[in-house]
Amino acid sequence: MNECNNTKDNPEYFDDKYVPVDAETTSFWSKVYDSVKIMDCKDISESPECKKCVCQYNRLEEARFWSRIMEEHALFILLGLPCDQPKLQIEAKFFINLFSDLRKRLDEICKLEGDLLDDLIKAVKLIIEFKAKLLRLIIQCKEAPGSNYPLLLDHVRREAERFLGLLLKPIPEDSLDLLLQQEVFWLRIMKEHIEFVIHLLDPSERELIDQAEAFRKTFSRLLETARDLESMNETNPKNFNTVVRFTQDVVRNTIQLRNFKAAAFELATLCELLSIVSTPLLLDHIRREADKFLCELEVLLPEVIRCRSTLKK
Ligand SMILES: [Fe+2]
Ligand SMILES: [Fe+2]
């Protein structure tokens, strides 16, 4: 997402004096505006092109991304289980193997359908139940949590629910509804990533903890705003320019958070970070999820700008 550094690509948009932009944010918006196609009609929200969101999910790409995430969740859970819980360890290993096999099958096809789609749906339903069961056991004090935070189990359960939703109904209806849904989902995920990082860093890592605390405040605020905007959108406004402006803020901060996660991963792999993170892969995993959020915004924003805003009209 980093190739273009030309801030003059979209002078109108970047005249917005409320939000300072950096090169990566500028590059992101250049691509978004390159994708915006202005339709010649009096009221764009009435255009047949805008009745249905034309941005299509690539279900196979989604499946490849999320299957890797599911396999890694099972690994993180396994590494966090206490050594006196062999049955749960065997279950976690089962899911690592299950998703590893599914990933190999996904790599060999061009279209996701038939038996593989059915097997994937079954596997995701099973891992959702496994994560929920583990969480229930901990909530009810039936099993020791090891180093699996209850909120982490709930977080990975929600991510699996999202994957299942994409497999079951992959074609979105309205771009603005979908954008706000995505922002509410992902901003909560991003906020929780920061909270996990804060609790996994060694207390002596004061500088990094301070940076993470600043991110936590920012993302808590963004999540709250996204929920407000999603609620207001229930009144079905024809256009909602504020969402585009808000998303500018989201993109800028998510790029910064993504870079923070990438730097933490690099430090961990170089053994320059004090923490109780079970594997540096966890830091790469949360960086990939931030990139996924940015990719989803990049796909949806041109639709929202074109169909549900009066910007660039
Ligand atoms: Fe995850
Ligand atoms: Fe996550």
C-alpha cells in the first residue's frame, strides 16, 4: 500500500485542514480516488449503479486469509494452555491440522464452491464452538486460563464468526452500511490488539507501553464514534459525508498502528523485545489483520464516495 507518495494527486481532498496527512495516508487516498468513477446522474443515490454495492468480495481470497488466521488462533490457544490440560491441547492441535489441510486445498483451486466450501463452513463452525467452550470453562472457573486471556478467546471467536458470515453471505448490499459495519468490527479488533500488547509487554518496556497507551485512547475514541455514526445511519440518509471524513481519520491512525505492530514484530524476531508473547507470529498476525482492515476500506470507500456522499460530485 506504500508505492505512491505524490500528495498532489488529490489536492481537493487534502485541502482538509483538520487532518494532517503523511505519505502512506496520501498514497491510500490516491488509490481510493483513482477508483471513484463519477456517474452522470442528477441524484447519485438514485442511480441504478448505486442501488446495490458493486464492490464484490473475492470469497476465495477471504477464505485463504481467514483460514491462515484460524490456524494461527489454534496455535496461540495451544501455546497458552496449561500443561495439565492434555485434552484441550489435543483439540487445539486438531484445529491446527484441520486448517492447515484446508489451506492446502484452497491453494489448489480458482473458485470456492462445492465440497471445499462445505468443509470450510463446517470447520469454522467447529472452531467457533471450541473457542466458545474454552471461554465458558474459564468464565465458570472450571479450567485454569493458562495465558489465554478471556477477552482474547472472545476476540478470536468473533473473528471466526466474521469469517463464517463471509462464507455464508458473501455479497454485500449497501456500501455505506457495510463500511460502518466494517469500521465498528475492525476498530474494536484494533483496540483489543493494543490492549493485548499492553498486557504482554514486560513492564520495563515503558516507552512502547506509553506508545500503545496512546493508541488505545485513540482507537477507543474512534470505536465510539463509529458506533455513533452506525446508529445515525439507521435513519437512512441519502448521503453521509461525515463518514468519509471520519474514515480519513481511521485510515491515518490504522496505518500508524499497523507500522507499530510491524516494528514490534521485527523487534521480537531480533530478540530485542522483553515480553511474554508466546511467539513473534502473534505480532505479525495482528499486523496482517490491520492490513486486512485497510484493504477492506480501500475497496469500499470508492463506492461510498460515489454513491453515498456528495463529495466529488
Ligand atoms: Fe486473529
Ligand atoms: Fe485479532
